[in-house]
Amino acid sequence: MGKGTGSTNKERTLRVVTSNEHEFHPMGSSSDLEICMLRQADDGGISGFIRIRKGATLPRHRHIAAEETYMIQGRMDLGDGRIAQAGDYLVMEPDEVHEMVAIEDSLFFVTAHRGVEWL
């Protein structure tokens, strides 16, 4: 913004997480589910990669706000008769409740705005 607009001159920082910095950790007690947390927001939102082994279930959960998912690898049963596969983009709306089952070993990137509530 220009001079005299009342704006503050806050420094912004571009954060880059390189591929060699990706660290996957178990989600809960299951070794079939792993997460690589890239960002955790103050409001509970998260961004990261989730890796899930064939046959494993991403447990039932409720979305606090919208969630966006991009399938990188594999196929997931969305529980409503639809299958998500590599290259698909999914948007879950606030208060949506669901679980997903891995049909194949899968990897996806997720941004859960304001997080999720595990049920």
C-alpha cells in the first residue's frame, strides 16, 4: 500500500518446506495412518500430507469448516458410493461427517480450515 493510507509495514515471510523436510508420523495408535504436518494455524486449521495403507480407515470425523483435499496417489472409498483417485480434488463443507477407506495405498494433501473433530 502507498504512503498515507494508514497501513502498517509488516514484514511477510514466505515459508518453504522442502521435500527432504517432510516427516511422517503415526496418526493416533495406527501405523496404517501417517501425517506429515506442514502447517498448524492458531484457529486449529491444518495443512499436510496424509498417507494411508490399503484397507485402513480414516476414522469418522466432522469438519469444523471447509476442508480441501487433493489426491496424489491411490484410491479412497468416500463412503457414499464415490471413489476418489489420484488427480481428484475434493471439498468437504462445514459440519460434514464422514470416514474414508483406502482401496489402495494412498497419499493426499489436505487443508482442514479450523480443523476437524474426531468422533
